[in-house]
Amino acid sequence: MDIDSIARVRAESAMSAYAARVGAANSAVSDRLSSLQSPQDRFAQMLGAVTQASEDAIRYTRMTPENLAIMRGVPTDRATLSRAPVLSSSMAEKRAQYDPLVQQSAQRYGLPSDLIHAVIQAESSYNPGSVSSVGAQGLMQLMPGTAAGLGVTNSFDPAQNIDGGSRYLRQMLDRFGGDLRLALAAYNCGPARVESLGIATSGDAAAYTRLSDGVRSYVSRVLSYAGIA
């Protein structure tokens, strides 16, 4: 056998031995990882998958076209709806705490309860004692003058605040012809301010940008919380 043949045989033998060692090492690692995952770990993984699937189902069903249909002038075809964000456990608990009052106001003023909840979340994160830098008070952040005009004598009383805020939101919807985005903008910065900008409809993109970035961001945030595209 010549030198080249001997070198080739030795190289092939070395490569074969190396491949065998790599395969053995991979097998040992896989076995070790499998042994580290206890039955409890595997159960936790399966439980997590089931929980995620349940949360996804809830996110799809919290907002329906039928729930929105009671609001005049608001499109309710399924193309306008998006998945509402999942609330944290603490936020969900706060929502549940005030939901009876929200449901009462929703029925009284013909508003989707999810919309009222969304305004509360955006305004105060469900803090009934919240006071803004400009003096807005309570869950739905009513200015003292606005509260007085709505018959609210104590803005820190959740029942009065939610009723007054919902009534005011209904007034803004009526004032702006059912245009939800303009109504929310008016709720945030005042109807006179919105009217002074001469925006006939929020569907006019160029005119809608006359609102400040902060107001438009507020509107988008409320719509997102409500699960409305």
C-alpha cells in the first residue's frame, strides 16, 4: 500500500471515530435533558397551553358586533373589530368590582359596557380617588364644572362618577353625530376645542390630524381597550 492510500485509510478511520463520539455525546445530552423534565414540569407545560387557549377564546368573544349595535352611528361589521387586549389579573379584578355600576350606566345611556370600561381604564386605571394635574377627578376623570353640570355632587363616589361620565360620553356622541372618535376626542379635550378645528368626520384623515397627537393617542388607546379597531 502506498503512502497516499495509508493516509486516506487513517483519515477515514479518524473521521469515523470522531462521528461516533459526537453521536454518543448528543445522545447523552438528550437523555440528560429528558431526565431533568419531571412529570410536574410536563404537566405545567400542558396546563399553560390550555390556559393560553382559553385566554385566546375569551379575547375573541369579549366584544361582538351585537354589543356595539346599540351605539348610534358606530360601524358594527366584523371588519371593524379587533381582539381586545387581555387584562392583567389586578386590572380584571378592578373591572369586575365596578362592572355592576358600568352595566347600569350602559343600559341607561345606550352605550356598550366595554366602551365605558375602556374610558375608565384610560382615564384612571380604575382608581376612584384619582386627580389629574388639571383637576379632573375620579374613575372617569370629570372636571368639577362638567361634574356640576351633570348633577354629580361627589366625583369620588364611583356610582355618581360612572353615571355622570357615561352620561357625558352619551352627550358627546349625540353632539358629534355618533362619530365615536370625535366623541372620545371631545371627552378628552372638550367639545368646543374639537368643534373649533372644523373636523366634519374622523374619516377625513387630513382633518382628523388637526387634533393633537396626545388627543389622537388617547382615542386610539380607548378604542384598543374596548377591542374596537
